[in-house]
Amino acid sequence: MATKVTLETLLERAQDLRPKEVVRLQFDPVEAKRACNTGLKTAKKHARPLREKFPGFSLDELLLLPDLCDALKNAQRKAQNASSPARSREIINGATKWRRALLPLAQTFAEAGKVDAREVAVIASGTGVSDTVQDVLDLVELLAPMKTAAESVLGAGALGNASSAAKAALAAIGSVGEDNSEEGDQRDRLATIVTQLHERLRTAVAAVTTYNEAATLVPPVASGGGAKLTAPDEGKPKEENE
């Protein structure tokens, strides 16, 4: 007896995709769900001839497409939150606060001759977001020999926390326009499975209608496009004039 396919089965399949198989999300999950629901109505009507023409054919996986689109929508929201400009600003601001705390301390140590005043002056002259964040790493390195004294003022673990904040901020700055987050990867994995199943749905409908009809009966997941139809393994789709 065949194992029952569940949404969890498809989610696990998404995780098993090799990196080169994953395709970036390029459609609206809400629109994709609407297209899949429309296509499934036709597929259900033709379920019997499909099973007769292709022994072993099952709609089980395809019927999970709407739920999978919902999961994709949630994953998309998480990815947007993780890589949003607001989140990036929050991370960068965290590093900026450390600069405001570390620089005056370094200047105090410089006046006392405990650190190189010229290095402190160079750091203080930095401008722009990238310079500000890099300054934090430079200040941490400069103050490292004075760690005990520095952390007696700033608190235990301050230099390590400042370094972590700066590295996270540099990553946020460098990822502008990109989305290499774990959340983005999860989103794209689900989008890939949705695309694959949508193509299978169209191909199934084309096998009992025509390719031209299937393009209408199973709308594309995105306006103006959609998965390319592939010929079924058995037989050829009937011509429109048959």
C-alpha cells in the first residue's frame, strides 16, 4: 500500500533539494494558490480518465498545492521580516551605539598615554555607515590589551559583544539587494516544490485535453508566465481537431 502523502512529506522534500535545484521565488503565493485551485477543479473532473490512461496516477500530491502555497506565503513573510530594511537598520544601529560607547573610552585612554592617540584620531575621523561599523572592530582591537580596564567601565563581555554587533552590521550592509538568509532559502525551497507540482498539474490536464487548453484551465502561478508543459510519459495529447 502506497504511503499517504501529507504536507509534511512535501516540506521534507523541499529540505532534500540540492542547492542547484532550488529556484528563487518569482511569483505571488496568493496568486499561485488561486491558479492551483482553478487547475485542480479541472483535474478532479478528469481524475478517472487520467487513472485509466496512466495506471498509478494519483491526485494526492497535487491536492496539497493550496496548503503548500499557504506554507510558502508564511515562509515569504518570515524571509521579508528577516531581511527587511527595518531589521538591517536595527542591526546597524546596534553597532553604532557601540562606537559611541567605545570611542570616548579610547580617547580617554589615549590622553593617558595607554593607547596610540594617532590611531584613535584616525578612527574618530571615519564617516559613513561602513566606516562607523568598521570603527567598532578597530576600537575593539585597539582596546583588547586594555580589556580589563575597558570592561570595568563598559561591563563584562563588552568587547566581545561589540565585535559581534559590528560583524552582524557589516553583513547587513553587504547583503543590501540580496537575500542569502536561512529564511530566504526556506522560502525558495518551497517555491521550487510549488513550481514542480504546478507543472505536473498542467501536464496532467494537458494529457486529457490539449496543451493549449491546459494553459487556460491551469493558469500560470504568475501573471504572464508559468511552468512549461512537458509531455506525459505515455501517449500523446490529442489534437484539438480530434
